[in-house]
Amino acid sequence: MFSKARLDTLSDGIFAVAMTLLALDVRLPDDFHPRDGSELLDGLVNLWPKFFPYVLSFGVLGLRWLANIQVRSRTDDVSRDYARWWLLYLLLVTCVPFTTTVVGRFAHFAPAIWLYAGHTLLIALTGWRMVSMTPNLEPGDHLRDRQVSTIVLIAASLLAILLSFVSPAQSLWAFTLTPLGPVIRRWEKRQARAD
């Protein structure tokens, strides 16, 4: 048996580092030497292809972290099998800066989208599996919140892959759907109160 608190601590640290590392690829080239403010502004605008995936990835990781902390268990220890799935999940999280860099540099190529979207899909599916394995889950809305946010990430990932066959550079916009998870849950709760 393994301490759930220790796994949660490791998870918090890995999410923090992965989210911080995302920003390292968003920088002006070393050989960029603007002569005036206009050239600097142009250089900053030209960072958009790298900045957009950074924002998307930060949002995806942030929402995954929030979903993780919402899941509550009434146990202090977890099984070896659960710990292995948790480590796989964290491995996938640590790879987000790499896939973000690839898609930030090569978003006009479909394989870059496949790598990024496939990666986020694996994160979502692994997270879903972990929740199903979590011992002594506390019942409540937090589980439905997690399910909805995971389903939205799965849908956004699959949509990005499909759109990449038509327009790879535009397919990343599918990930702007990920913040819809909390919006859908608020709507569901209002509907439940109205009934």
C-alpha cells in the first residue's frame, strides 16, 4: 500500500513544474535585435504560434489539476496498481511541455496535431481510469464535474485530430472547448434545480 497523500504531493509538484516549463519555449529568438518599438511589437506578435499552444496547454493542465483535487477518497492508502496508473498519468503530464513545443513550432503539419491531441486524449483516458480505481470515493457533484471535464477534453482531442485532416493550423482551436466543462456543469445544476 502507498500513501495517497504522498502521491498527491508528487502530483502537485509535477503539475507545477510542467506548467512552468511550458513557458520556456515562448521566447524571442536569440538573434532578434529590433531597431525600434515597431519591430519589437512585430516580434512579439510573431510569437503567437508558440504562445497559443502554451495558453491551451496551461489551461488543459490547470483543468486536469483542478479535476484531480476535486476527487475525494476516504482512504489514506492506495494499491500498487493504482499507484502505477498514477505514475503513468504523471508521466503523461510531464510530456506536455514537449508536445506543446512540437505543436507550437509545427502546427501547420497534421502529425504535430496528432501528437498533441493524442497525448491529451491519453491524459484524459488515463485520468478516467484512475477515478474508476480510486478506493472509497466520496459521493458528490465533484465526481460528475470530473467526468464532464474529462469528456470535454476527450471530445476536444478527437475534434482536433479530425480537423487536422482539413486544416492542421486551425485544428488547435478545438481545445478552446476545454473550459466548457465547468460551464456545462453549472448549466446541469441549474436545470436540476429548475426541475
